[in-house]
Amino acid sequence: MRLTGKVALITGGGTGIGFEIAKQYVEEGAYVYITGRRENKLQEAAEKIGKNIGYSVADVSNRDDMDKVAAKIKEEQGKVDIVIANAGVGRYVSLENVTTDEFDRVMHTNVLGSYFTVQACLPIMPEGSTIILNTSVTASLGLKDFSLYIAAKSAEKSFIHTWTNELRDRKIRVNAIAPGVIPTDAAGGELGRSKEEEIERQKYRSTLIPAGRVGHVNDIAKAAIFLGSDESSYVNGVEILVDGGLAAIYPVKL
Ligand SMILES: NC(=O)c1ccc[n+]([C@@H]2O[C@H](COP(=O)([O-])OP(=O)(O)OC[C@H]3O[C@@H](n4cnc5c(N)ncnc54)[C@H](OP(=O)(O)O)[C@@H]3O)[C@@H](O)[C@H]2O)c1
């Protein structure tokens, strides 16, 4: 029980990586709040987790929504110890075809969303609390047709450095997890590929990844438990790659 007594907020916690972190955080003793735009996904997630879980329908790119989330947590728990800016979107679109709407969608969700999440929570984060950003291995790679998403994740990655410095006097740690290839909903339709095409891609990618397999949401949850717990109290200002060694060998054809 490495998170007993901790209160956590996980944006995008109704599905995929965020849901797995939420589930394992509760198992480790935390009280967890999850957010997202689809109420049915949040409700389903909360029912599966069963206890010590709250949820709010909230768009991370809307500051009012995030202020309401923070106000609810303050009223119910008085504080939040672990803020995980996990909500994110991205799609393979070539440089020539990125529209203004797509640019705004990706930047607003990933970059502005992480900003608003943290801004809203800061007033209720006590000394010793921690921020975890969900970046991506892709910020270390030059994948074609992914420049917008990679730019957004690179901006998030920059927050590790600036916020670590800015929040040092409040003793708030700032770290990130950069997942590798993790099959979730986002790794299928959301990316703009069919499920079949994505499965074929994943088989091919497994041959490139030094670990010999794609990742699992559980791999990311374990890293999130470490970064959220006091076991990592001297780990500050870093991005932990949870990618099976992918970035280390820098494959050119992912
Ligand atoms: N899967 C991978 O291979 C991989 C690799 C590297 C990084 N990541 C990152 O991991 C994070 C989670 O992704 P995932 O793979 O678990 O995919 P996912 O299941 O699609 O999760 C994304 C979550 O974000 C929420 N979300 C999206 N836009 C939002 C908004 N404007 N406001 C609030 N919530 C929003 C979604 O819920 P609603 O749609 O209901 O709002 C959803 O629950 C993302 O930041 C992604 O970039 C994933």
C-alpha cells in the first residue's frame, strides 16, 4: 500500500492508461478522481474500480471545468497530492494536411490541458505533492506524419524543467512518464487507422522494440505508482521512458 492517505487526480482516467493508473492507485490505498468528456466512460470506470473513486465530466482545455474539478476535490478531500496530466489526443496527419482545427485540438488538449489541470490544482497541492505528465516516446523520435502530436508532447516535456524550478520552494516534484507503444483505444481508431492496420503495425513494432513486445497499460501504471509514492521522493525533473528500450535504439521506421 504505497499510496495510503494520498489523493490523486487523473485526467482522462476513464479509459486506457489513465484508467489502469486509477485502478492500481486505489489498490495502493489512494483516493482517486478521474475526469474526461464522456460521462458513460467515467461512470463505467468508477463502477469497475468500486471504491475510493470520484469522477467529473470536464474538458481539460476548459479552465472553468478544471477549476470546478479542483473545487470539488477541495470540498471533499481538502487537498490533492498527485496530479496526473494524462488526457491527450493525437493522430497521424501529414504536415501538408494539418488543419487549424486539428492544430487547435491537439495543442489545446495536450498542452493547454496540462497547463489548466496544474494551474487549477496548485492552490490545493500541499508541500511534498507531485505532478506527473504523460508525454510520449515519440518526443524522442522523428516519426513522419506525427509532427503536431510530437510538438505537443515536446511542449509538455519542457514543463518538467520549467515547473520543477518554479515549484521548488513549494517542494512540489514534477516528472513525466513517456510511454512507448501501448495498445489502447487511442492506439487504434483515434490515430486515424483501422484496428486491423494497427494490429499489423504492432506486430511489426514488436520486432523493433528491444524488449520484444509492445507495452501494456500495467507497465505505465507501475511507473506511475513509483512516481506518485514517497519511494521516488528524490526523483525530480525527469522523464521516465517506459518504452521497452525503443528510444534507446532510435529505430527510423516505426
Ligand atoms: N497508447 C499509447 O501508445 C501512448 C503512447 C504514448 C503516450 N500516450 C499518451 O497517454 C495518454 C493516454 O492515452 P491512452 O493511450 O490511454 O488513450 P485513451 O484511452 O484514448 O485516453 C485518452 C483519454 O483522454 C481523455 N480526453 C481526451 N481529450 C480530452 C479533453 N479535451 N478533456 C478531457 N479528457 C480528454 C479521453 O476521454 P474523453 O474522450 O471521454 O474526454 C480519454 O479518457 C495520452 O496523453 C497519450 O498521448 C499514449
